[in-house]
Amino acid sequence: MTNRLWDALMAPHVESDAALLIRADGRRISYREMARLSAGIVLRLEAAGVRPGDRVAVQVEKSPEALALYLATIRAGAVFLPLNTAYTPAEVAYFVGDAEPAVVVCDPARLEATRAVAGSAHCLTLDAEGRGPLTDGAADDDHTVPRDGSDLAAILYTSGTTGRSKGAMLSHDNLRSNAETLVGAWRITKDDVLLHALPIFHTHGLFVASNSFMMAGAAMIWLPRLDPGELIPLMPQATVMMGVPTFYTRLLDRPDFTRDTAAGMRLFVSGSAPLLAETHRAFEARTGHRILERYGMTETNMNTSNPYEGERRAGTVGPALPGVEVRITEGATEVAPGEIGMIEVRGPNVFQGYWRMPEKTAEELAADGWFTTGDLGTRDADGYVTIVGRGKDLVISGGFNVYPKEVEMLIDEQPGVLESAVIGVPHPDFGEAVVAVVARQKGADPDPQAIIAALGERLAKFKQPKRVIVVDELPRNTMGKVQKAALRAEHAGLFAP
């Protein structure tokens, strides 16, 4: 038996001196060097007590060695559990208590706080420069633990905005199949170079970006974070960039980001949060490139994508990827094209269930493989999917359903509005009232009453905001998603008697 994920990502390249990672200063780490570095980490993980199936929790800054730790965990037959570097010790305590890892790897500055919540787990450190006991030396040992396709490769915890965070269990074949699909769909080859400025504690940076490029034997310019001043000079060396919408808005804010800067690029991909149609159009006008928007989740990796060759439609996330099925349902019935319903997906990319939550798994993952995403959307006659919001964000005002995206699209067209978030707020008469929180454009001062008036002729009365609140910016998580739960909590007493 082989190790399904390691064999797909790295085994074909372990003797290659081609660059895998390129640092901003030009230093390169080859596939051969990464294989030797990961082999050394495997030996140290096993010495720390890691056995096949054990969890390895990791809360460290992005570095080449952090990627090697991920590969070594897979190679050791263990389960990689990345944690957001912004999580507090109290939050880490929940994840560690739930997953019961054999080892927790953290930054040296967090060691004492981590030890206090790690229980019986062995604590090791890895700093932002990749220094620590795990990376004391490379090894030529080619020891790789056999794992089959159904064995777990990773557990990623959901954001937990509506309650307890859930650990999505992803198998070797879940990750392998999706990387294979993306390599084909986005035409990734060994000649590509990815501008990688995403974090690697999230599915986007770790699985969508890193896995697909390693599988292709391609290179990645490895940046610790998004810094447009650092990224723009490096763009002429790259062919592909993957980012969240914030990446693209920040690039557009820079006068040194020009058509010439992007001339050598062949693909820009956006995901993890909705891309405004305005951003899509402005980016094309500036660079001549149409951003490719796609749709995925922690539980499924990528589900749909606008086509590499073909029409990339602003505001949509494209048709289903090869091998993935998508349907839009209301109750147990699939709705007609263009109608709003719940997005469900099925395919080899869909996770194995939630860690130690069989009841929750049964609620969302059916026995026949269909997963209820929690996202509301439509699908047109050509198969293009448009997401209209999360099911939990649906506003029910006076007994009528209000889909936030419909209202937001109209508000975003108004003068001085950069973007908006429509939420439901408790109301004594309507149950919930529609409220719009609007982020202003730089130097602008949108008029709330003018916005409400502008919607009067375009929306039914029950869909119109009862209040418009203007702010400098909307609250977001680390992947750029607007935090509507935070907005609902902040404005919960708006209509209190």
C-alpha cells in the first residue's frame, strides 16, 4: 500500500532540483530539499510519539518549514490540524481538547500559554524563520507510512460563527482528487509560478494553492502575507495568483499596479469570499485580465469554477467542476433554473464528516453522499451558480423571505457606497427588520435616506432596509469574509422598545 496524498504531491518530484518555493529575496528551495526536510521532520514527529492516525495541531507563522511540517505529517500517516494564528489560548484550548492531538506545534512566544491548554500533548516550537527542534536537520530517510484513500489526512475546523466549531475530516482521496481536478481545470503545469501570499492554516492557501502546484511540480513565490508593495515587483516573475477579494481591491488601490505589471500573468483566481462585480470590472479595465471566481468550502474544497477557457461571468462562481455534482433544492425537491434554493454538492472532494459529531454529520451529509452546504444560490440554464447568501443570513421580515444579496447588489450601485452587508435585526412588529450596514468609498459620505429612497422603486416594501448605517469598513475574518454574525450582535438592540 502507498501513501495516497504524498505519492500524488511529492513522490514524483523527490529527486528534482526544480524550485518548489522561491523566497522574496530570490532564495530557492527545491523539491529534493523539501523532501529531505520533511523526512527529517517525520523522524522527529515519531520521536515525539506521533503514530499513524494521531493528530498534529499546528499554530505557527507561514514559512517553508511550516509547509514541510504539513508534508511530514502526511508522510508520517498522521492527521494535520492547522490553527489560525489569530486564535487565542482559550480558543486553542477548545480545539486541542476536542481533537486530542499527540503533538502541538506553536510559535516559541506562545509556548507557555500553549502548554497550559495542551493537556497530555507534546509541545514543540517552530518560529517564523522556520527554526525549532523539528527542523534541526534534513534526512535522506525515505520512510513514508502507508495510507489509503479513505484514511484521514487533515482536520480543519470551521469558523464556528453559529455555535461550536466543527472539525471537518478530509481524507487523502478528498485532497488528492480535488488537486487533480484543479490542475486540469486551471491548466497548471510545471512551468507555472504561483504568487502565494495566502495563509496556510486555511483550505485556500494550503490545499487549493499548495497542493495543486506541488502536484504539477510547479513553483511558488512564498510570501508570508499580503503586502502589495512586496508583491507587485515580484509579479513579472509569476504566471498565476490566487487570492481573496481583498488582494484585488488592494492591488487596484496602487498606482504602480499597471497593465504592464500583469502582462506576463495568465490567471488570477479569487475565492473564500464574494468578489464584487465592480471589482471584477475594474480589474479587467486596469489589466485586461478577467478574474476567475470559484466556490469551495472547508468541508469540500472546490466545488465550482468559472471556466479557464470560456465565459467568466462576474457575480457567479461558474459551473460544477469535473467530477462534482451540484444541485439547488427546496426541501427535498430540486428547483427550476434561476430559482433560489439550498446548494448541495456531491463528489470525491466531499469530506468524511465532522470529528466526533455523528449527529451533525447526519444532518448535513446524507447517506447517498449529498452535502448540504448551508449556502443559498441559483443555477442558470448554462449551469453557472450564483450564491445569494448563507442560509443562516436569510432575513424573515413580516413572514416574508428576504435574500440579502438581492438587496446588497442594489445598494452597492449607489453613489459613495463601496460595499454593503444586509442583516436581520430583531423588531417588535416584523420579527426581523432589514438593516443595511454600508461601507463608504474613500472620501465619500453616502446619504442613508437617499439610499433608502433609491431602493423604493426597485424593491418590494418588505425587502427595503428599515435603517441604513454607514461605516468606514465592514468587519471581516482573516480570509476576507464579512462577519454578519458580529454585525447582528452589534445592532441587535437597534429597534428595542
